[in-house]
Amino acid sequence: TGTVSPSSLLAGQSSLPTIPTIGTATAGNASASVAFTPGGIAGTSYTVLSTPGSFTGTGSSSPITVSGLTNGTAYTFQVKATNAVGDSLYSDASNSATPAVPKPTVTGGTLTSDATYYYRTFTSSGSLVVSNATLTADVAIVAGGGGGGGGTGSGTYRWTGGGGGAGGRLVSTSQSITVGTKTVTIGGGGGGGQGQNSVIPSSGSSSSMTGFTSPTGGGRSGYDTTAGASGGSGGGGVLYWNINDNSLAGSYSGASGTSGQGNAGGNPNASYPFTAGGGGGAGSAGTTSSGGSGVSTFAAGTLAAGGASGTNGNGGSNGSANTGNGGGGSGSSLSAGNGGSGVVIVRYAKSQVD
């Protein structure tokens, strides 16, 4: 005598669902997405079960996400189908998947590196794109430098104007840059002054990245329509953050130039040695003056020389591009050098993305 068979289905009753076929499990952040293929008799819902931990996720179709997993722990998954009659058995186990915190992906600018950091340097306007996860980065933003002072044509000598002020610099440390596209704008340098010209030359302009804007660029340099040189306005300042509590720790501006003088740059205190750069030298009868120095790298206190002073019969040179340098003051000439353009540098630890 054999064993009793299972009871037959009632008239009109459906069968149990067929066991689904397990697919690929893909790890996420404290989660996994599990794909599967329904069997011949589909279920109306499906349950995915993790091993270890017995975490579950449910849904009506593939894939199904299982949340609450521990990052760094390897998991396999099984799936079962359910309909009005009941549950199928669980499927075979999936591949092993290990959840982890996603690492950010970063593009934009010119990429360089050292032993610890990646640097993305923008020498022209563009976009910084952060994908997958928030990026923790330091940001250096330098404004455009001031233009050099123009000489005058009156009297025996053509007098010189003061050199241009250096660009302002913003240094922001340990900032959270969220996923998305950040617009980067590079500020232009100020125009060089021209003697016997009533048009006041332009100041250097701010540089920015979405959420971060540098101080105003280097000040206008002198022009003069009478004997005697006119110094420019104050050089650009510098803002810097307290890295312990992420608060604004201070702001420094260059001193205003006076007639016959160039501009002094801003200098923060020794605890935060991020220098905006000095202004141009004095302008006086028959002499010349150089532009102020600007910031050339992310390193604290690292400066690049400003535009050279003019020589007899020549105007001063332009400040170097992407440093915020001031332009050179004129020699025995009515024209002077323009300020250098700004730059934006984003620095982040290699360990975040590698």
C-alpha cells in the first residue's frame, strides 16, 4: 500500500507558482538589487531572502531591492513566488554580492596629482561633474589681477602709474560637493591703464564655482592726465576658513594705492598662510613698477611673480594668465600691462575615488 497522495485542487483552483530562476545580484550602498525570471506559473508577488541575515525584499516583478544590509559583508540571495494558493519553494542561491559605500566619480578641468591628492585645475570656464556620491574637497579660487598703471605725457617725463593689485583668493577646506554639475567661471584680469586717457581701466573680476565665489579681483591701477602717477585701488583680498569648525575665519584686503604708489596685497595671519599676493611697486617720475604677485598653486603662500615693469619707451607686461597677477606699470609710455586671469583648483584625496 503506497502513501496517500496530496489532495487534488478544488474545481477552478489555480496551482502553486513555479520556482523562479535566480538571476544576478548587484551590490549597492547597504543594499542589493536581485534579478530573477518567473517560472511557468508566475506569482503575483515575489520575496527575496538574504544569507546571512535573512533580510528580505518584496515586489511584483524583477529586480527587487533588499535594504538594511551591512556594507562590507558578502551576501547571497534566493527568491520565491507567491500567488493565491501559496508559496513556491525558494530558488537556488545567487552569486555573492558585497554592499559598499559608493565612491564619487569626478570629471572636469585638467587632472594632475601628487602622492596624496588629485587636483582639477580650471584655466578657463567649464564644469566640474561629481557622480555617484558626495565629494569632500578643498577649493582654491583666485580672482583676476589688476591692470598696470599708465604713464602720462605731460612735462619732460612720461610719469608711470602704480602696478596692479594681485587677485583675491578664496581658500575653502573640507567642503562637501554634492552630486551634480558645478559651473566654473574664471575671472578676467583688469585692464592696463593709459596715460592722458580719462577712461578708468577695469578691475579684475571674481572667479567662481557653483557655491563658491572668490573676492573681487585686483583693483584698478592708476591713470593720470597730469604730471604725477596715480596708484591703483587696493589689491584683491583673501578669504579663508577655519578648518576645525568650517567657519569663516577672516578676510583681508589690499591697501588702496595713492598717487605715485602701487597697491599692497592682503596678507592673512600666520595661522592661515594663504596669501593673496602683494601689489605693484611705487610709480614716480621717470620710473617703472611691476605688477603684484598672484597665487599660482593650491599650496599655502605659493606665489607667482606679477607682470614686469615697463622699460623706457615700453609699457609694462601683462600679468601671467591663471595666477591673478597684477599687470606691470608703464615706463615712458602711455600704456601698461593687463592683469592676469584667475584660476579655480579643486583638490581631493586619492583615497576617496581610487
